Amino acid sequence: MPERTRMSGRLEGLVALVTGGGRGIGRAISETFAREGAAVGVLDLKPEISSEAADAIKNAGGKAIPLVGNVANRADVFAAAAALSDAFGPVTVLVNNAMWNRYGSLLEQDETTIGRMIDVGFKGVVWGYQAVVPQMRDAGGGSIINIASPAALIALRHGIMYSAVKAAVQASTRSAAAEFGPMNIRVNAIAPGSTRTDGANRVVDEAGWERRRQKVPLGRLGEPEDVANAALFLASAESTWVSGDMMLVDGAMTFAFS
């Protein structure tokens, strides 16, 4: 497991909205950003999850507020962005992390399942753009980080809709980087490989994790902190000439075994 770095203030003065920020990869990003000086809005669907994560950040000396909403609902995303800016100032970092997914044969997936995956996984990204870009523009710039997937690049059996949604996220990243670049807004994506989270542990057993680990050239599974560290780089001033990219954070698994 990667070690947590000491706070160095790399995000001091920034205000970050993290969707799906109360659990798993989103929580690791929220906590890492706060340790580096950002004020964080932890947006999650369930109030108890958002509140617990925000309280943990504040108890550790960071700045955070809990935000509750469904990213599939445009009004919820706009309300979250407005509440965060009221509390700390204009949003200058957005992490579009929230996703809802069900694997399975496409022939067996119903309209409700497919619709929810698109609404949360792709429309939620679009609503995020619309909600924060005006704030970033008026503040002089910002950084948007989308959580994509290697599934956008390789075939994934029983994951047609997941692959399609994440490919759409990747494509939107490139086009958004071109459209928002003149406003000094950078847009990038991170594609995490097999990453152990509480949610993933509910659907993958130890034997399954071991099979995945064996496919990783670096010899270990990912941890949420691996993804958070990549997001930290993309949110910080260290990446001010990086935009339109999708960063694979997967231990070289995608291309070594695709």
C-alpha cells in the first residue's frame, strides 16, 4: 500500500468539489486534497456517508463540508456547487468521480439499469462541467479531473455499458479540454485499474483479487491512495500544462495484457 505523504500545501487556497466523495476512491481524493490545503465539498448520495467523511477531514484539521445530492440530477449538482462556493469561495477543482454500475450481459439489462448508468456516469459529468466552469472562469481558471477507466480502451466482457459510459467520459475530457482551455481550465481523466475499495470488496472475493493481481506487471493491486495521488498532481500547479490527457493508474496492466 502506498504511504500517505505529509501535507505540503500543494493545494492551498483551492476549493474542490468531489462527487462520490464519501467512499472509496472519492474519499481518498477528498482526504488527500484536504491534507494538501484545499477546502473540500464532499458530495454523496447518502447524507450519513457525506457527513462522516467531512467530519473525518475536519477532525484531522482540514476544511470540508458535506453535500448531499444525486449527480444524475442537474439541479442537485448546481446546488452543491453553489453551497460549496458560498462556504469557501469559487470552486477551482472538480473531481467527477461518482458512478453507478451493473455488470452483465447487455441482452439482459433493462432500460432502468442502462439509463441509471448513463445518468450517473456520463450526465453527472456534464452537469459538473456546467455547474463549475462559470465559477472557474470567473476565478481565473481551474482543474477538472474525470475518473474514467481502462474499460474505455479495452474490451470488457459483460461490461458493454460500463465501457461505453467510460469511453464517453474519456471523449468528453478531450473535447472539454479544447473548449475550456481558453478560460485557463484544464480537463484531464484518470483511469484506475483494479483498485481495492470497500465497494469492490463486496463483489470481488479474495480469489478474484488474486487473479487480478497476477495480471498486474507491478505485482500488486491498486489502493484508493494511488488514484488520489494522481488526482493531486492533476489538481496542483505541477500540471499546469497538462490537459486533455487520460492517465492510466493501473500498474501497467491495461496494455501488458490487452
